Amino acid sequence: MKSLAALLALPLALALPAQAKLSPAEQMMARTVAAEQERNVALLERLVNQNSGTLNLAGVEKVGAMMRAELEPLGFAVTWTPMPETGRAGHLVAVHKGRPDTKRLLLIGHLDTVFEPDSPFQRFERMGDKAKGPGAGDDKGGMTVIVAALRAMKAAGTLDGANIEIHLTGDEEDAGDPIEKARAALIAAGKRSDVALGFEGLVRDGGADMSSVARRSSESWTVTASGKTGHSSGIFTPEQGDGAIYELARILHRFRTELPEPNLTFNVGLIAGGEQASLDTGKIRASASGKTNIVPATAIARGDLRTLSGEQAARVKAKMAAIVADHAPGTGASLAFDPGGYPAMAPTTGNRALLTRLNAVNRDLGLPEMAALDPIKRGAADISFVAPDIDALAGLGTYSTGDHGPEETVELPSIARQATRAAILMSRLAAEKR
């Protein structure tokens, strides 16, 4: 069994100093997490070995049952909410009622992974202090941290009076439709809570642990351009115009040159054009036909948009609309945004205050303070749905590399490091008056 200092320090060459300022209960939490490291790794292995690709509805529900078995003995009332109307398995909600006058914490993670049953990447493989497996970091590592932290709180007596609600969504990797219904329960939980903590993965930058006080949005858009078809010898004439493909190229070039600003990205992921062009039902495949001597009548582009705030999103969308509306000769174009999408988690004063609280925990553990991660370095997440209503902090899960690919690998000592941080932070927050 590794010592607490070794578990907390990896990969930093760091010893837990004698002057670490922990209360007796906090010392108990740290000892519990260290003593249960192999139990926590075993839980992670069980979770990983149960396939829960988003579209494997039965598999997602089975992972939910595994989490129920961990949470109910800790005093949580656990509910499974099936979501057939969104085409997804459902969500697990666990509620622990504590003192009525103290802060209410909302913990957020997800049951599903990107690896469906037909993926060749299916099993947990331990390699010393690392382990490879589907969802080992995203987000079964995060769920393991939640359980480890709560078990430590239970052992130290700090869970007894804590108001904690846990939402583990079953479709974070591919949200159900309509997303308003798929996230309605989570949004409602945010409105009745005081603090949201997101247990997706820890990010390191330059070797240092980072925290996330902001996450960008994720939306999809489609530009459809039209032109007058006819013989190519007439292209650019007043009678014929520029054609659909030139119009689309003009629009995309203006996007690239006129839209850039801090914290904004926009990608073109799919494009097609010709005499005929169309998208499939899922809007992930395009077909086109045409000849070199025919002016194209239709051109389509699909892409995404990521912003740091609702204000930025509205402003950029207005710029995009103005560019699309300024047509080349003999052409037309339209811009549409898909319904739903993930909102932004803006970097608020309250979120930064939560990071200050987390850094007080780091100091008391003898760990380096954590800076706020540049939000352009990570994607969207479920915590963004509640961020407009409450203070939020993300990145409390395990540290992993290669997420969403066949080399997804979690650093096992990060379970203890993150669970110790989370247990102490949650215990301090849960003891505060509302």
C-alpha cells in the first residue's frame, strides 16, 4: 500500500509536510482514502468492464445499478429516471439530506462512454500505477472519485449533516433529443443547489494540476448556399452569377478572417456542393453530384461554434448572420443553428471563489495551488447547464490521457489525490450556512 504522501504527490516529487493544516476529521478522510485505494481501483475496474456506450441503453443502466450499490449504503436515496422519450437510457439521481440550513452541493458526472459494444476497446488493463480502459478517465474515473470522497466523509462523520445531490447522466457523450428534456432534471437540481462540482477529468498544463472555473459552449451550425445552375461558360456573368460553391467559399472565408476573437473557435467539419447536394438524417454524412461544366446549384457546410459566454455567443451569431446575408451576385444563402447544444460555463466571480476554497484545501494538504485552466483547452460538459444559476467548479475527476480513444489511460494515484481534495472541500462547503 502506498503512503498518503505518495498517493497525493504522484506525479510530483512531493512529500506531505508535517505542518499540513488538517482538522482531525480531515486527517481521517485523508487516511481513509489512502487505505481504500485498492478498493477504489477495484470499483473502477468493475465500472470500466461494463460497457456503457451511450447507445447501449442496457449497459448504461447496469452502470447506474453499480453506482446505486455504492451510494445507498452511504445514506443516499437513489432514483433511476428512464428517458425513452429522448432515445437514451436515463439518469441516476442520489440525494443525501442533511441539516436544513446548510449549503446544498450538486455533484455531476456521467455513466456513459463513447465506446459502444462494437468497439474493440472493452476491458480494464492495469499497468502498475496506470490503467487503460474505455471510460477509465471519462467518466468512470470521476465516478470512482465521487464514491471514494463520500466514503471518506462517512468515515470521518462529515457526511452525516451534508446536503448532497448527485446527478449522473446517461447521455453526456451524445445527449438525447430534445436536449431540453434530457437536461431538465439537472437544470432543476441546479436551481435548488448552492454549489455545483463537476467530476469530469483533471487537466494538467505544464505538469501542474489545473482547475476549471469556465468551460466553453458547443453548438452546431449549417450554412446552405444556392446559385443559378446552368452552363459553366456563363459563370460570373450577370445572368448566371457566381454559383453556390463560390458563395459558400466566400462565406467560410469571411468567417475565418472576420470572426476570430479570444475564447472563440468555429470549425467546418463537413462540406458538399454540386448540381445537387444534401445531408443525411443525422447530418453527419453528405452526398453531392455535378459536372465540371455545370454551375452548382447547392452547397452545404456543417460546423461547430464554441464560446465562453451567452453574450459572446449572441454577438458572434449576429456577425455570422450578417456575413451570410451579404450575398455574392446571383446567389443566396441561409444560416441555421441546431436546437439544443451545450451552453457556456462563464468564468464568474463565484466560480473563482470556489477555486480559492479549493486552493485553501491544497495548502492545508501541502499541495501546490491550482491555477484556472484556459477554457480553450477543454470542451463542453453537463456542468454548464447549471452554471448560470449557481457557483460551479469543474475538473474534480481523475487525471487521464488519450480520452475517447483506444489508449485512454488513467493515473491510478490521481483517484486518491482528487478524492482527498474533494472530500475536504465538500465537507467544508457542506458545513457552511446557506
